Amino acid sequence: MSTNGYIVRELIIRNFKAARKVTIYGAGPGVFEVTGANEAGKTSTLQALPALLAGLGYKEGKLKLWDGNCLTHGAIKGQLTAVLEALDKDGEAELDGLTITRKFTAENQSKGGSLVIKSADGSRRKQGDLNALVGEFSFDPTEWGTRALEEQVNSLNALVDPEVAAGLAELDASIDKAEQERRDVGRQIKTFGQIPDLPQVEPMDADALLGELERVQEHNAAQDRHQQQREAYERELMDVGAQIADLEARLDVLRRKRDAIIDRPLPTVEPWVDIKPIQQRLAEAGEQNVRAEQWRANEAKRAELSKLTRRHAHHDQEIEDLREARRQLALQAKVPIDGLEWGAKGVVWNGTPWAKLSDSQRLRLTAMIEMARHPQLRVMLIRNGDLLDDNRFKELRQLADEQKYQIWVESVRGARTDDAIEIVLGEYGQAEPWE
């Protein structure tokens, strides 16, 4: 039958800080409430267990619980004893277990006193065996939520296969890259503003119109020259006639000259062409070409916006695919917390960032995380139990029962369970020892 971790079945405290005489038998999985007035010895009772198990190596924050001055004032010697009971996969007790006893006096308390560890078969163990059992145990699940982001992520990565952790980190980087590219595309889309809906306009051939205008102008200029020639001819003819009248003597000469002039070939004068319609069409062509260019530019912007919109949608799908791949990979990690994700951006549960979870949700999750991180020593200590309202206390009890874990809770407000113990002036004892 395989062992599925240890719980504390017995705890005996003698002269440890404010706990002068505390004897607890028959503790099992579930919530074990330790109550009492302020300075009655509740905190010392809860501190005794990690101090016993981890000894000089145990630290909470920057403080050692075994601070070298743990002997109750006025006492000569003290003792801490715990019986750890092994559980099978169904949470039932096994015969295997450990009995741990630490004795200390005023002279040797600074060195952690003397330590004796026995297994059920009577064989001896060493502090190193306890260290392997305790590991980096935090005892208080609420402490995990106060850690830096990097520590939280590293502690969760330690729960999974290294290849899975590396895959999660790689997917996180890909998601970050895709989200950044999507933001860049979104900023480009915003620069387009409102694109007007313009009618399509076909451009006109202004160069052809200019050529036609030049040809007509040349034609009209030629007709002007022809007209001037005709007018000059008529004036010359009149002058010659006058000369004929005045110079009869030279009549024959002048007649021959006249005949020569009459025989001279004259150009044909065609009708003038009105250039105003062409000028009007040229002006219209300029305006229409401006509108056509505006339409082309508008359509080009519309096409670019459509392209960016498709890219944005592509990034949306890419991010969703990456997140789904990450979720599938996280399932392979076999972390027993549905919906839990973690990475460079923090810890998220069911899509909600850690900072936005309620106190009740964070308590349950940190407790489950610590349970997953420490499956061997199935013990937790909560020293601020008065912060737990009745609903959260009930949730904690359900969680402890489900996971076959043992949670010790310190509170001043009074017992909320029938099996709670009350420390009075540093003392508590049960009548019948557990066998």
C-alpha cells in the first residue's frame, strides 16, 4: 500500500514559548481550530509544529521560528513531540509513521536542543529526513499570495515537467508578440479616421483636349492671316484703281499690273471654329480629374484598411489559438486546479487576474496550490483565522476534507467546530491519548 503523505496525529508541547502544557491526541484530516484569548498561547501552539519539524532551518519571511530562546520563562526544560501518521491513497491511516521529539533546555536551546526521530518499526531517522519531507514548506497558504510574481510562477513551474514549463513560457512569449502586433495594427487602423463614400469618377484626357485646342487656335490664326491678306488685296486694288484714274498716261502699264494681280491665286478662307466649348471641356476635365484622383486615393485607403482589418482578425485568431494551445499544454501539467494559468504576466484563474480575485477565491487557490506543492507533509497553519468569515471557513473545511489535508487555524473569535481546542493560559489537554 503506497503512502500518500503524512498528517499530525499527536502533538505534545511542554514549555515552548507561551504554550506551557498542550497535549493533543486524535487529530485527523480536516480543519483543526485552535482558539483562545490573546496571549493564551495559540500562536505558540501553531509555531511548535514547524519549529519541531524544521528546527533551525525553518524560516518564515526573514525570521526563524526557532530563535534560540523558545523555553518558557521560568521553566527548566521543554519538549516538543509530534506523531506523524501516514495516509494511503484513500486518506486512511497506515501503520507507517514517524514520532519526532525535540527536547531543549536553557543551555542547548540556541542549538535546537536534542532531536530524536523514530519510525513505526523503531528505526532512527535524522534531521535530513525531515528536511526532505518538509522541503520548502510554507505551512501558511496565505503566504504564497504575498510572494513576488516571479516566485509564484517559479513555484508553479516546479509542479510540472520541465518540458511543459518551457512550452508554457514559449507560448506566453508568442502570445505577447501576437498581442503587441495586434495593438500595432489597431493603432494603424485608428489613423484612417472616417473614410468618405465618394462616387466613382472616370478621368478625362486633358492632353488630347489641349492638342485639339492648339490645332483649332492654329487654324483660326491662319484664317486671321488669310483675312488680312484679303483685306490687303482689296486695299491694294483700290489704290491701283485710283492710280489708274490719276495716271491715264500709265494706264497700259497699270492695266498689265492689274491683270497680273488679278491672275494671282488666293487662299480659301474657311469659317472660324468656336474655341469656347473646348475651353469649357478642358476646365471640366481638370475638375473631373481631381475627383477621379480623390476616388482612387479613397479606394486605396479603403483597401489598406480592409487589409489591416483582416490582419487584426488574424491576430485575434492567432492569439486565441495560442491560448488554447497553452490551455491544452497546461492540462498536461496535471496541476490539480482547473482553470489555473501562470506565466510572465502573472497568475490567472478562469480568465481573472490574481489581484482581482476575491479573498475567498485567493484563500482556496493558495491552499490548493500549497497542497499540490507539498503532497508529503499534508499540514497547513493559518494564523489569522479571524479574517475568515463563516462562509470561507466552511469552504476551507470542505477543501481539507476533499484533499485529505490537515489545516490548523488560529482564532480568537471562538470555536466554530465541535472538535476545536481552546488554549487557556498556555494549557490544553485531552483526557484519553490516541493509540
